[in-house]
Amino acid sequence: METTSRSVAQAPAAEGGQQAPSARRTVDGYLRAPFPWYGLDEAFTGPRWLMQVGTAADGAVEHGSVGHGDEPSVRNEYASGGDKDAKGKFAVVVTVAANPVRRSADGTGLLEATSVSSAAWLAGVGLLSFTWPGQMDHSLRDDWLEQQTETAWTLADDLDGPDWSTLSLPVDGAPTTFHYRESEFGWVLAGSTQQGVHLGAYGRGMSPYGLGFAAVKDIAVYAQDAQAE
């Protein structure tokens, strides 16, 4: 899995569950990407919003996420009186550039290739960043998140293992096989496209079975939707 996947995953949520302002609403990073961004297709008519991009050491954009539905906040399962549907119906699509093994920016070594596992790990960590178990002291969340991040890494490296099933969903109108798993916190899936990118996705409260993915024609639409809220 490529070297940036563990260091520049989804930007952590700030205290209170909202992402840091610098990680939100900025379309500039998306526009610098040399690959197409993916989101839900036109069948989804709800709100769309930007999240953030991840970059390599030389500043090149390597992956990023866009959201659909309710903007999630960090949620303790008991924070809303057990109402798991409260402000929690969302799906996030992660696009990862399909890079081969390549030399690092300083020329001193090689960077690992990205893969479907890269997308699966980023999606798994993304879901975790908006959740922690009920009845857990907030001060213990960092330790829990570190442990679960390692678990997500292990799962992503074993996509053919028993924790994953397969799910066929349309990508640009063509049936595409995804690796898929569910947990008590939501669902995660990962696959590849014919356009030189890997896709990851995660969500909660929104069924993945009826989703379809498509290349984003104009990423600025995601920023406009957010500004309209």
C-alpha cells in the first residue's frame, strides 16, 4: 500500500465533531488533481459537499473525499438518545489515484503503488473518524481510534478474507465489483474504475445497495451545494 495512505488519511474531526475549517469547503486542492474525482451518480438528488484532499510529500494530490447527504459529526451511539438516524444519513466517496511503484520526490527511495486496499483503508478510517463506541470516556477515544485504525489496515490488506463480501454497483453506468463489509458503525466498500483511479466509500444510514458512482463533471458543484446550506 502506498506510503501516504496512513499519514494523510481523512483529516481528523475537530472537537465537537466538526472538521477543521482548513479541511473543508476548499475546491483548490481538488482542481490540482491530475485524475478524475468520483461521487454518487445523478440518481442521488440530495446535498453534496467537499471534504478534503490528501497529498504526497511533494504536494501532489493523491486522494480525496466528497460527501453526500447529511454532513456527519463525530457520534457517540448514545449521544442522541439511541436515535441512530439522527443527522446521520450520509455516504462519502473516496477517490485514490492509481499510481504504480515510483521514486520518491527526493530521489532516495521508492513509493509503494496504490491499490484497492489503499481505498479500502482510507474509507475504513474515514468511517471511524466520525464514530466512537457508546459509554466510552471521551479521553479514551484516541487510544480506541488508534487500535481501530490498525484493525482497518489489517482488514484492507485482506480483501479476499472472510470479513469482506462482494457487491456489484454501477460505475459510469458499467457493473463493477466492489469489496464490501459492514460493522456496527456503518459500511465500507472499495473497488477500481476504468479511469485510472480506485474508489472507496463509507456511510451510515444510507443503504449502499442502491448506490451508483460516476465521474464528477464539475467538482465546483460540491462547493456550491455546501455554500447554499
